[in-house]
Amino acid sequence: MTKDVAATELKPKKVAPARMTSSNKNFTIGQPLLTADELQSAGPAITALHNYYTRLSMAKKKSGIMVAFKRIHLLRSLDSEFLVVAFADLYELFHYDALDMSILRCYTLHMVKEAKAKALPVVFLDPELMSLSIITVHKSYVVDYVTKAFGKCAKKQCIMFAHNLGAHWILVAIVPKWNKVLYFDSQRSRPCNHDLLKEALDEAFLSYTTTYGMVSKKLAHVTKFPCHQQRPGNECGFYTAHHMMLALGPLDVDKPEDLEVVTTPLGEDVLDNIREDIASFIMSEVIDKKGEFHCQRPGQ
């Protein structure tokens, strides 16, 4: 097995395109994220999170929100880890723009908590570790990470993760009972090279089956799995979040052909609900001192 790499070492040498990593040009810290009219139609969690941002940014006390999580949540190496949701990331969430890594990691933690509450046999991997930029630079570490996930999740029916290609988000769901990997891509018509991800998953699966003396079978990669297709725009992160819910479908069906997913664009109400769910998670589980992912600072 590859030796654990410290979190600080897992920094990609090549960064993603600017629109996925830089602050939105329309964002100015201290300025409202939404207009008064937009807040009137927003959900209670979005309104509460907007008020929290306004209070702190105006006082210049913070530039983001710290999220704490543990090894058990995303199967990471360290007992406790942290991520930061920058206020600029909230702007993109509020405006249905290209979602930052921090937002998809928060939604993944939200799904982890939901799966645990409902005792669902599914495991979620860290979108940061499973991004193309990390796999490109630290492939052996990622292979080891996924191999361990297979071993720890032997009784689970599905392993899934949000996968960032640099300028596009998709959902990847591994269903061991079918020996299949399903790729939920909201822009299936656009060309995508998944070779490196396929190699990493195949190597991890082979290592897992060999280690446990199982009959070695190859994973079948379904890169054009039918799923909701987005309209032109930067909403792929929202579609990936929604597809996480849909990917729970394999838990209830015996054959992949029985899993039916419509391919129409998501309605505005669905996008609103995703935005509200993420805001609710941040308010109740991160900002609230009783939240499972609240970052307790020294002296608090």
C-alpha cells in the first residue's frame, strides 16, 4: 500500500480553469449576495445564511466558513480535517453558478449524514481526492484510497463521489454487485476523457479483489449513463448533487437495466431545493455550535 500523504502535500501542480477556482468577478466582499427582491423569494436557509454572511463580512471578521469533519465521514487518513467555504463560493451557490469544490464537499457531507440517518448501504468519497487534478499528480495515493474504500465498504451496495474534470462536475457511482461504474454526466454529448479515472478505479478494484482472495472481475465503465441533461450554463454542480440522490436507485433494483432515470433538464424548483439543502446544512451542521461539522475554535 502507498504511504499516507499529508493533506498539505495533496495540492495539484496544475490548477483548474479560472472560472472553477477564482472568485466570481461579480462578487465583492461586504456587498449583498442577493438583492432584496431575490431574498423575498429565497428559502429560509438561504436567507439565514445570507444574513450570517452579511454580518461577518461587514465586520470584516471572516472571509469564509470553516467546516470540520472526521475520518469516518469521507474515509480520509487523518482523524480530523477541515475545509473552508469562502464567501465567494456562497455567491456562486446563491446564483446557480459554477460550484466550487468546497460546496460539493459540503453537499457530500450532507449526504453522508443523510445516509447514516437512514441506514443506507452507501459510501461517499471525498470529491477533492477524486478530482482529476489530484488523480493526475497523486494517482497512487488515490488508488490506495479507493482500495481501502472497497475493503471498508465490502457490505455496501454503492460507492459514489462527485468528480471534477477541471471545468465540469459529474457524479460517479460504483456498484460492486453489478461490477459497474456509472457516470452521471449532465452534458453527455460533450467529449470527455475518463481514461485516468478508469485506470485508478480499475487498479483499486484489482488490488481489492486480489487482497481478499476474490474472483477477479473487471469493472465495466458506463460513461454515457442516462441522466438529467442541463441547459447551457454552469449548473453542472447542481445536477451532480441531484444525481447523488438518483444514484441511490441501485439500492432498490437488482439489474442495471431496471434503473430508470429521466434525461430532461431539472426544473427551477429542484435547483431551488438543492440550494436550500446546502444552505440548511451549512447553517444547522456547520455554523450552529451543536452541528456535527462545526469547527470548535480554541477558547470557544
